[in-house]
Amino acid sequence: MSNVFMEPDHGRLVRRVAAITAGDLTSTQINKVVDGDLDLLKGLPQSGKDKVAALVKPQMRGELRKIIGPTTDFVPIYYVEMARLSARAVARVIDGQRRPLGTGVMVSPRLFMTNNHVIADVQSAASTSIQFNYQLDIDDVPAAVTEFRLDPATFFWTSDENELDVSLIAVGPRTAGSANLPDFGWSAMSSAGDKHAEGDHVTIIEHPDADYKQIALRENRVIGRGKKGVTLYYAADTLHGSSGSPVFNDQFVLVALHHAGGGHNDTELETGQPVPDDCNEGIRISAIVDALRVHHDQLPAGVRDLLAEALNPPAATTPLEATATVPGQVSGVGETSVVGASPSVVTADLFLPRLTITGNVPGLNSSAPVVSITDEAPGAVQPSILERNDAPNPDYSNRSGYDPEFLSKAVAVPSIPAKLLAQCAVPKGLRRSTANAVLRYHHFSLVIRADRRMPLFTIVNIDGRRLRKINRTTGEVEAVETWYVDPRLRPEQQLDQDVFERQRPRLFDRGHMVRRLDPAWGSPVAAKQAADDTFHFANCCPQISAFNQHLWARIENYALDNAGAEKRQITVITGPVFGSNDPLYRGVNVPRQFWKIVVRVSAEDGDLRATAFLADQNAALDAAFGSDAESFTDIDKVVMFQKSVADIERLSGLSFGALRDHDTMTVGLEAVAPPLVSLDEAGW
């Protein structure tokens, strides 16, 4: 399938798909989707599928439904909240004789933007006021209006109606009402090239006919861009007083300043087709920002700082606890521009080299996001969105599980010999086979050994460039987490909370085999689903907390940070060693050892590298079950060794196939290898 999208600009389409899928697709996958391989969309959350579906040509949407399911007109409920918050910064413009002129929007803490044909010069601006909350409240009566005079003596810049048709003016003193200017927030401007594509939905917040504030929702689509590069065309309902209204994309990022119906400043689209008569024309925010940057350099220092607030919003007075870093993932994207965070979550809406966003959300209060280019290493974790763990989605049909093609060299799921397979759990109603024994979750899979009620092994895809941060503190975190049984299995085939309840003293944590952070990459939705999936008891073993909170995390972090893995992607396979002398605790034999194999592709030669580890908690278990258990502490009672892949095969009973040929352990040294004091001692 090819030529399925409405957007003719290939580079823009790539950037837009990257933005709306928010990290669920790699740059290679994005290019394949843009080239027509829509099968790759199957693994996206439905919200991501619908966003991509909006960009597809109408005649192809029936075919698309066969691939990604029914597209919908539903939007997340937070869309309403984003609209409400964005609307706060929109005001009605009136002249000195109280006559309505149009609409405008705050684009920085001090600067207001509208059309040149609404406010054309300094003299007009000096007698003009703006009214916030000129709207009907929920009880259908007018809200309390707050009014400010404009202050063109402090700042005024304009571009003629036949050029950019924009005026940017400082806001002066309050003349009516009780709210303060910072209470209304602002919408940040951006010259990024991924804010819209043909077919995208747009939303206009306006004062049509200069009446109460209204919103033009849904069924408003981008039709195209003008050939001169400054106009955007869209289908939407507007009236005379709508001039100067902000036009937002679905993430409520400014894409245009509305100014006319039909083709006014351009008569031809980029494609060479004439501008349709039944559409609206807006001035692209990117064109306005580019012009303002030129103007900025010509201003005296004091006034320049005021404009700089609109081009690079100031630091927040009360910053959010999270910092978002989006490394460059799409080739050819090199613009360094300001982007506003969406009102409900702090995420970057474009993929730029080392773009960092911190601060409060525009529209919420006076504090704006800080946007700056940093020197942070690519692959830094993204917004802290996973502080809580929630019940996993009860529909398991959409979990694709571990992807063997995740790395550039395929890594298969471990082979299970028939004798061991007979001990593995199989979901209710399915016949016993290796394929049916593999339980699929978001970004990882596992097999349960039913007689031990624990994973035989887990296998996870980890993408270090797209990881989302989890804000976990030490201490009581483990105690407040909620774990869930997997309904596909019988209760007696998996652990449950009774094993860990009311420990005096507390000996064991509910130890993640796939740790919470590992699969938490991609869009916020996908990352949250994957993180929640790690809280299945099927992914759990009783572990001394030195394992659970410290030991395994070091290995994955070391591999991502220092192993030179291609594109910072790794595959991790983990499991317990089931021994005949494992101590019994509450009806469960607790494993004495755990193994882990880290697989990545070498940046030097493009070949696989597999590094195996064995962690031993024998000393800790002896102390835990000893005579002085009441004073048990597990500090320094866990040791770690590097082992060969072949040795892990003997301990686990599994076969790792070709990984034996890519082992980084020097042959023959495993028998005499001492415990690792540092991971730097391991052969990588």
C-alpha cells in the first residue's frame, strides 16, 4: 500500500507521525508507515491509531479499518480540559468606544496576539482593550469579565494584512474585574514542522460575530498550506468576529492565527491546486515566529527581553517535578524552536535534538514551560508519568508481547524441552505447546513454571531512547504497590499476596523479574500499560530486597549507558534457578539464585553480544532463616557472578540457541571467575 496519506510533504508527514505516535514507533518504523506499511500501526494504543487515521486519504479509510480496527470520533476526556485551559488565554478585543473588533490570544506572560486588520497601528492599540471570560458560564449566564488596556508604548509589532496580518502588543493595566493577568496563562508559539499535516483535526477558540466565546470542535480538518509558505487552510465554522482567533491542533498547540475566509493572502496551495472557496485561511504560527526572530535581533535590549518571553518562555516559579527530554529520532529535523506542553500532561510535541521542557503547564497559571536545547545525552528518561501502578487492562487480546525482531539481529524466545514444558502453565482452554505457554504482555513475555508458581523465564524489549521515568522513592514503595493475578491462569499456578502479607520481620519483596521501568517506553499510554503489566504475580518471585531494589537495575542501566548498544536497544532474559534444596516459605520454595542475560547489537561490528550473570542470595537466605531472623538485614548478602550462556542453559534447562555463539564470557574462565565487585569487571 502506498500514497495513502493526504499530506504531500514527506518530511513533514514523517515528523507529524512521530509527534502523534509519541514514541511508540522507531524512526525506521515511522518511515515504513509513511511509505504505506500500515500493518505497523496494529501495536499502537487505539488513540494513536485514530490520530494516524485522521491523516489518511478518505478513500483509503475503509481499507485502514481492516488493519487497525474502527476509527472513531471519540477523544479522551482530558481533551475537554485542555480546551478549557487553552480558552482562558483567549480574549475579545474592543475599541475605545466599546465596539467589538475581534479575537486574540496571549502568547507570553505580557504579549497579546491578534490580526493586523483588527489592530493596525500604535494609535489604535492605545485605545483598545481586551476582555477575558467574555463567555457564558455553566448556568448559561454571563461570566465575570476582567478587562485590560493594551500598552503599545511598551511593545508593539505588526505585519500588514496582506503579509502576515498579525499584531503583537503588550498588555497594560487592568481596568475592570478582579482577576490578574497571570491567571489566564498563555499559549506558547513554535516554528516546529510537526504541528500539523493534511487531514489533521484543528480546533478554533473564538468570539464569532464578536459575541460570547465559542469553540469550533471536530470535523475541522487541515486542507493544505499556501504556496507562499505563510498560510494554512482548514474547514471550520467562523464568523466576522473570529478574526485573530487561535487555531490549535489536537494537542492544543498553536498552528495558525485565523484571519480570513477563502484564499486571501494566497490563491494556490503547495500542491498547485487553487485554494477552495469553502475554507478558512490562517497565518501559520511558524511564519510568525520566523518573522519575530528577525525582529527580535533588531530591538533594543530591554524590549528584546519582552519578545524573548514569547519566543522562549520564562522559567516557572513552581516547576513541575518532571523533566521531559526528547532525543532526535527523525532524521532531517533540525529546527530549534519553542513548543508548548499540552495542558494536561507535560510532553514534548515534537522530536528535536535534545529538547528539554520543564515547568508548569501553559493555561494553568502564570508559570510557563521552559524550553531549551541541552547537552543531555540521548536516551535520558522522559516525563514522570508512572508514579502509581494501576490495575492492568483486563483485555489481554491486544498485548503483542516480546518482539524477536526488536534488535537489528533477531533474538528468539528461549526453547523449552518437552520434559520442562510439561511443568509449565498454559492458559485455560489452550492445548499444551511452547507457543501457548508464552504469556504476552506489553513489550515483554514470560513462561510460568506451574509447580513452582513462578516464571521459568521472562524476556523483554528495552528501548533506552524512549524510556519513561518512574518516580520511585526508596523505603515504603514496595509496601504500597498493588499486584494482580493473571486471569488467564489458574490461581494455584501463580503467586498471590498471601505469600508476602504480614511478614514479621519482612524477609521478601515481591521481586519483579521484568522490572517496572524496562518495558515502560513509547507514548505515555503505551508506557503506562507496560509498566502496569509488570505488576502481575506471574512476573514475580520472592526476593531479598537487595535483588529487587538494587542489583538487577544496575545491570540494565549499565548495558544501556555503557555497552555501546546500537540505538540503545537491548533484550533482557531473566529467570530463577529452581533447586532441590530451595528453602520453603509459606508453601513456596524460594529460589537461591537468579540469572540474567543481556543481549544487544554491537555498534562496532553490528553483531550480537550476549552477557550472562548469576546472582546468589544464599547467604541472605541463610541469615533470613537463621536463629537470629528477627534482626535480619540483607545488606551485602547478595553476590553476582558473570557466567557463560551455556552455564545458564545448564542451570535453567532452557536453550538460548545462537546466543551461545555471541557470549562475551571468555571460554573456560567461568569456573574460576570471582564475584563481581563492579560491573566494569564483566566482559562486555
